[in-house]
Amino acid sequence: MFRILVRLVLGTATIAALALGVLAPAQAGLPSSTCGPRDLSQAFLPWLDPAQYFLMAGGDVESSAGWTLAGGARVVRGNEPFYVHKSTDARSLLVPSGAWARTSSTCVDSDEPTLRFFVRNTGSILSTLVVDVRIRTTVFGVMTETTLPLGVVPGTTSTWQPALPIVFELSANQLLGSTSTVDFRFSAVGGGGNWQVDDVYVDPFKDW
């Protein structure tokens, strides 16, 4: 119960907005996921974030496979300059104003409520990147789907930076100890924006 209360507090605190920053060190130890094995790495360790993350399917954006793109969103040449996934990566996702891009779906359990990625905007500082999550879950045989806002990246993010970790809402199914399926949508809002997104990771929450 203590772990659930802590996660709900974290979710409430981060759902209002998304900014650039550093995550406090996490507790040691990895949870076992009911979604299957995870290929974990400390992708954000150079930014003082020691948490273990797994790359979402297609999260390296080396192709459009697994992504749903609309309004001019597309894969372009130019990787985030830190090459946290692979030194050979060469592409990222472009999301111009009015466009949106949705990730592939991934299974998450109650220990995996955190999203993190790299982002920049080379267009108007008046544009913002809106992030939301779509959660699909089955409770007592009933399938439900919920879309929730997660945060907003300000247009002043002109150079590649890791976004602050976002804790997305836990579904009733996850709180009961089971799993849900989630995907994330990145939408460029406001005229003149020229957003790029790369290396989309999910962080398994550490045991308390």
C-alpha cells in the first residue's frame, strides 16, 4: 500500500507539466516484470539518473516501423548527439506544428510507470510538444481505454536534451498487480514548431 501511495503522489506531481531536469537517484534493485524479459540499461546515467530503462519497440526511431504518424510527422536523418542507444544510430522523429506521432504499444506492469526521451525544437519558441498516454486494460473481463495528458515541453528547448522522467497514471489493473498496454502520443501545438524526438525509454520502478 505504501508503494501505491507513493506512485500516485508522483503521478499527480508530474502530470501538470514536463520540463528538462534531473531525476533523484533511485533505490537499488530491479523488479521482475510480468510482461516478460527486459533489455535494461542506464541510458541516462550521464545526466545523474542511475535508473535502469528499456527502449520501447521502435523507440530508437531508426525507421517508422511501429509508429503511427500524421500531419507531416516523419523519420529524418540526424540522431540525438549523445547516441545513448547505439553509436551507429542516425535518425530521429520530426514532428512539425500540427503533426503528431504515436509510439507502438507496450506491456507495462505496476513497476513500470515512467517515460523518458530526448527532444529539441528548432522552430518557434511559441510552439509546445504535448505528450499523452493511452492506456488499455482489462478488469474483470471488461476492456477499457483511457487517454490522459502527461505534460508539455516548452518551445525554448532548442538543443537536444533528455526530458524529465514522466510518471504516467497507473490503471486499476496495474494497481491490482496485473498489466496494461500503453502507447504515447507526441503532438506539436502552435505555429512554427519544428520538434524532434528520439530514443524513447520506459523505466521500471524500483522496489521500495
